[in-house]
Amino acid sequence: MIQGTGSNVGKSVLVAGLCRAARLRGLRVAPFKPQNMSNNAAVTADGGEIGRAQALQARACGLDPVTDMNPVLLKPETDVGSQVVVQGERLTTVKAREYAALKPRLMPSVLESFDRLVATQDLVLVEGAGSPAEVNLRPGDIANMGFARAANIPVLLVGDIDRGGVIAQLVGTQAVIDPDDARLITGFIVNKFRGDPRLFDDGYAVIGQHTGWRGYGVAPWFADAWRLPAEDALDIATPYQSAGFHVVCPQLSRIANFDDLDPLAQEPNVRVTMLRPGQAVPGDTDLIILPGSKSTRGDMAFLREQGWDQDILAHHRRGGHILGICGGYQMLGHIIRDPDGIEGPAGETPGLGLLDVETVMGGDKRLTRVCAHHVASGQNIRGYEIHMGRTSGPDCNRPFSLINGQAEGATSPDGRVTGSYLHGMFSEDAFRASVLSGMGVAASGTLYDAEVEKTLDALAAHLETYLDVEAILASASAPFSSHTN
């Protein structure tokens, strides 16, 4: 199990790289994360949803993602409450203080999913969440040491030197956690070093002396990590690029399933900007993408608070293009109605009015992979839907796509505003090239899936160079195996 001294220390990328390294060694390997908190979900082969980081890790293993890889997914709906998804299906919505009482009831499902993976693999690589040093959260824990103790598996602790204070991160974690928890930690990794890792030899030795743990290496910063599908919206951007076709995406407070942007960020003639709260839409914007949201009405209000509604309308008046995906599609209509209080208090919220449609929340959640035919380009799309609500209106008579011959999405009369419930559309190379070409962007020939595979191979090679991967993999079988042995 890979645990970290804090959030965003690089656990997800490390697990993905180790998964690929193990697979390249001929091992049957699968990823596992007992509990994840993310609104960026992937639809699985078995019809559920898991965190997108585990979907990437599954890809690194050469596997189709299944719900057992992330049995508990928390999807924040407000600042104090989250939807709880267990083994791919919604269980309930709880406030943070209520979740503490719920956690012990979830451990059997977590262990059940883990057992099913263990039974079919040579190796399961587990990712923790947050940090085991958050000892106030230790009672009932299912994400870090609570799970490690229940499953009786060895733990590697990862510190992030890029943040500074990595010696204190690692030594301090040992100092505050329960001694029985600390005994499960077999070693440590120092991650995200910039420069020559040998410069940290003395600090590395100090950590080992104070903790008694084995060091498995110092991993330098992996510069191409941005090429992998991002789980955090802040990780999406086109680095080192100040020119080219400009795609802007407002970072909504409950932004969800924004993987549509990853392939665009790979295009050499495209730059992607995640617009942070308080920033105005740049005047050189060519395409605004309104992303999905876990709380469409709440994020419509948030969008107005930032003044983005006026910026978007001005962009449209200047002749700019706008694409709304899922919740973003709903925001483009005249009104969003929620008579049953699906997303919060019952009521309705005016939209941007750029599409002649309206949305009513309700009905069953649609959670499915789909193959669609894009009407404007004639290209086929593989994607997925993950949403509540139904959208209808005159602009739906000009659909974005056809799914099994049925109209999906909507287009404005001038063709510059479109909306669709399809996520993942830009992963299709021919579709992406056709859409960009229609907006004057020269074809690049970028093959998105091939680039992701190449980056995973490079990540595995990177870890093989700087970490003792052989010893890391060997530690999975001694002194612990699984709680079933």
C-alpha cells in the first residue's frame, strides 16, 4: 500500500507507474483504492463509477476498470456534504460529520472488493487517501491505516520534497501515528525532487536514521505527468505555451468529469486554460467549454458570482464558440428546474439562455458507456454519460449526436453554441481533429491513446531508474500478504 504524508504528494502517479512496471515484468497486477474523494469519475465495465485515478491505474495494468478497484467513492455536492457511492452505486448523501459514523459499515464492502481483486491477481497495489498522520480521522478509518491493519498489508510512505520539509513530513508521521500502525510501514520514498537526487543523500540518511525505515529511493520530478489524464482540475493546462487556439474552461466549484480537456491539452496547436475563480475570460479565447458539475444549479450561481456569465455572453457576441458538456450543457439553456430537490432545496435557476432548451432534474441517474455519431462532422464517438436530468427544447431538433439513431444534445441555429451529455468525446482522434479543423486549427496527427500509453511506459522507466522497484514489489509478499492468508 502506498500512503502519503499528505494529499497531492504524487501517490496516484506513483501507483500508476508501479502498476505499469509490474505489468512489464509479466505480473498480473491491479490497482485498488479503498476510499477516494473526487467528482471526476470513470464509468466502469460493470456499469458503476470509480475515481478516474483508478481508471488510469487500471489502464497501466492493461485492465478495463471495475468498481472493485475503488469500492467507496465520495462525490462532494456541497462544502459540508457528499454523495457516497459504494461498489459503483449511490448509497446515500451525508454530511461530513455523519460520514464518520457510516465508515465502519463500509469496511466489509471494502474488504470484499479487495478480496475479489487479490483472488485474480499476482499483485494488488493499493493507494491511500490524504495522510495517516491525520490521527483525528483514525477511528473507523477505511482509507489508510485502518484498511492496512484490516487487510494486514505492508505500507510504503511517500513524502513530497517539492513542498519542502520532507524530513519532518516522514519523521513526523511516524511520531504521531499509533505504534501498531507504524509497524506496518516497511519503508519510504521521497518524491518530486528537482535537480540531482544525490544532493539529498544526507537528508535521505537522516530519515532512515530517525525512523528505522528502509529507503526505496528518491524519485525526481516526472515532467510528463501532465500528459496523463488528470484527476484534479488544477493539473490540466498546456505548459510553456502562450499562443495557439485558445480553449478556456471555467473551474466551477463542483466541476466534475472534466477529462474531456485532457486530449485537447495534448494538441500542439491548442492551449488550454483552466479559469480560476476571480479571473476574467481572456479576450483571445476561441472556445469556451462549460464542464460537468456535481451541482448544476449551485455552480450556475457560482458562475454568476464570478461574473463569468457576462464574459461568456460577450464572447458569444464577438462570434466565439461555446460547448457545454453535461452540467455545462444544462447551464446553456433557459432554465434548470429541480422540483424534487435532487441537488438541494427544490426550485429553479435561470441558465445562460444561449440554447433554446430547458432541463428538469429527476428520474434515474444515467450511467453508461455509449457509441455516438456526431452529426456535424460525421465522425463516430466513444464516450460515456453520467448525469441526472433530462433536457428538451427546440434546439434539440438540431442534435449534437445520434445514439442508436436517437437524438442527443442540442445546437444553436448559428452552430456556434452546442451542448451534449457525452463525456470523453475528444479522446477520439478523428473527431477531435475534425472539430478543431472546423475552427481553423491545423491538424497535428496527435494520437491521444498512443501518447498516454507512451507516457505510462516512460513513467515506469523513470521509476525503474530512480527507485528500487524490485525491492518494492518484493515487499508485497513479506512479511505480510493479505488478511485471508
